[in-house]
Amino acid sequence: MLKVRLIPVMTFNGVSLVKTKQFTNARTVGNPIQVARVYNSRNVDELVFVDIKATEQGRKINLPLVKKVIDECFMPVTIGGGIRTFEDINDLLGIGADKVLIKSKALQNPEFIVKAVEYFGSQCISIAVDVIVKDREYLTHQKNDEKVLMKTFIEKMHQCNVGEFVVNSVVCDGMMNGFDKILYQNVSQITTKPIVAVGGAGVPSHFTELVQTNYNGALAASSIYHFTQYTPQEVKKTLNKAQIPVRI
Amino acid sequence: MIVVIDYGMGNLASVQKVIKSLKKEVKITCDKKEIQKASLIVLPGVGSFEQGMKNLNDLGLVDLLYQEVIQNKKPFLGICLGMQLIMEKGSEPNECNGLGWIKGRVVPIVNSRLPVPHLGWNNTYKHKEENQGDTLLNNFYFIHSFHVLPEEAVECTYVDYEFRMVASIEKENIFATQFHPEKSQNAGLLLLKNYIESYA
């Protein structure tokens, strides 16, 4: 039976690992290589590493550092941040990334995603969807004030045949009060592609509650692993007790 | 020396990393002389079947691989696309011939209820004798939209995804996996360690 994937997310600011609350208030949480080593030893199902400042600061991701992170990992790794060109994707796949996570470029230029999927294969192109709520609508989080419905964006990317959606709730980010369950029900109705939910997990029961809404995607989180005593293994034990299939 | 064949189809760095972690000498190459000298040939790969065959043809490796693996019986490990390519025929995106070392085809996963690709960790199993149930094996990491249908008697392990698919094939000196042992944490490392240490 296919297992529910449990995925720690590492957010990097160009210098160290940080953890935000609602995408602000970045707090330093450690050294990416050490943290990756710990996650590998805890036998997590996948790892996501994102440089959250690369696009904003107009720089490329730090390849030598990312390579060191990947070298610690014997599970699939997704890397994101500042990806603008085929060369960027090629560089990341070349140092051993399994998937790349793209957001800004996908919003600006869907045609780029069509070509990337054709060239690299859909299995390695993941799309980051950062979601805000405004006037009871789910919108994509934008640096400018342009209004883009989440539904429109996901539908467009679905047509581009991308491999996966990593859907992050900005409102829940770092708050540790639980996932936005309605959000993932919505996303599951828009696309049949694999989904990774992230944003809000603070205790193991939050993961169980999301799966029990008939959500069948992956479960990602960050704060719970940085700021509480819970490890990915303990979360898996809780899921297992609730009869949810996990790899232990 | 172990040779990982570089034919422009995806993540070779991970395979190399795992072999290095086992303290074995490994080279990523498409050089014919190096492949002839190898003690074990690894064919990894992700992407489309047709493109994979085209690249092997363009590099002139199809006959060489036949000679080394089928005639000289050199140990061969295929991973993911590298497993699919050893079949007779593929269909991604168009019908085309594979290496043809094992009788059978590669067909799309058609699933009414579950998403395609089959992505994530799933446990493999072996059939015991008639009416004795299955032997459960470890969880491995899968990511694929096509699966192989062997049409000859080969030793297989299986994986369930609404229906039964082949997870690995063994025939004489050929061993091939649909899953990614190099991405499958301790279970994958152990499998590769046991396999590689018996050959290289």
C-alpha cells in the first residue's frame, strides 16, 4: 500500500536556515547541512529545501551549499528558490536534486513551465503555490498587488502537466495551530496531481486531522520539527495509531 | 570498477553518491572502452522511453550493451527507466523498440481511482507457493507512470497500486528495479550494498 509521505521543509535565507511566521519574522534555526543530516538519520520520506530570499534578492541559489545538503540525503530531495532558467534547473538536477520547486517564474511565464516539463520530464517539476485568503477567496501570494485566484493558477499549471503542487498557507505558516483543511479540500478538487500540504502543523494530531478529511496528499512541516520535541518518527507513530499508512 | 552509464537521462549523481558511500570505485561515463572494462554496469534514468532509446542509439551503446550484458554475461543493474529499457517494446510517448533482453512490454499505468504517477513509498512483496500468501518486503521509493509486463518466466517482486505491478526483475546476470533504491534510505542502501558486494 502506498504510504502517506512525511516531508520536513527547510527554508534558507542565503546565510542560515530560518523559520517565518506568516512569511515574516524570520527566526534563525540553524545550519542547513547539520539539519539535513539529522533528517536523513530520522529516515524521513523526502526533504524540501527552499531559498526563500533568492528571487527577492535577484541572486542564484548557492549551489555548493545545496550540494552539501543533498549529499547528506539518501531520500528524494526537492530544491527551490530563484529558479529562472533551464540552466538553473539543469544545475540543480546535476548536483543530485530530484525535483525543483518553482513559483515566481511559473506565475510570470507559464510557457516556461510547459517547456521545462517537456525537456526535463514532469516528475521533476514541482510548483509552489503560496496561498493567502482575501474576501473569502483563495489567492496566490504575490509581491505586487496583482490578484490571481489560486484556482486559476493551479488549473493552468495542471494543464502544463507539472509533477506536483506544494501548497503553503501563508496565514497558517509558522502559527502551529493546524493545517487549513478547507484549503486542501479545495486544491484536491482542482487537480488530480500529487499535492504536498504545508503550513500550520504544531502537534502530531494536526497531521492526522488533515488526512481524516479524505486528503490523500503528502504532509509537510517545518516549525514542529524546529521548535517542539516532536520528531518525524513520533508524527509517524501517531499517524500509524490512527490507521494511516506510513513508512516506519 | 562500476560504470554508471551517462546517456542524458536524469539523476546520475544520486546513484554515484550511494556507490561511493559503499567505498566502491565508480565512474559515470558513456565511453565504450570504460564500459567494456567495467565489472558491473548500472543503467539508471528518468524520462521517456523513446528518448532513452534514442540517446542510447545516438551514443552507439545498444550493440555494445548487448555484447557485454547478454553475450559476456556481465552483471547489470537497471533502475527505473533503466529497467523499462531492457524490455522489448515501450510506448512512451510513441511505440518503439527497447533493448529487448526480456520478453514483454512497457505500458501506461491505467488507474481509475488513484493518481498517476505512482509516487511515494510502497512496500514490495514476493509470491510464495500457491495459496501461501505473499512475503512482504521493504518500502521503496517509486515514481513512474509506466510499468513493465514481462512475457517470460523471470523472478519478480511486485507492488500493489490498485492492481499488481512488477517492482523488480531478476534474470541470470540482470537485476532491475522500478523503484529507486538509491533514494530509498536504509532499505535501498542495504539492497544495493548486498547486490554490489556480490559482484564488484
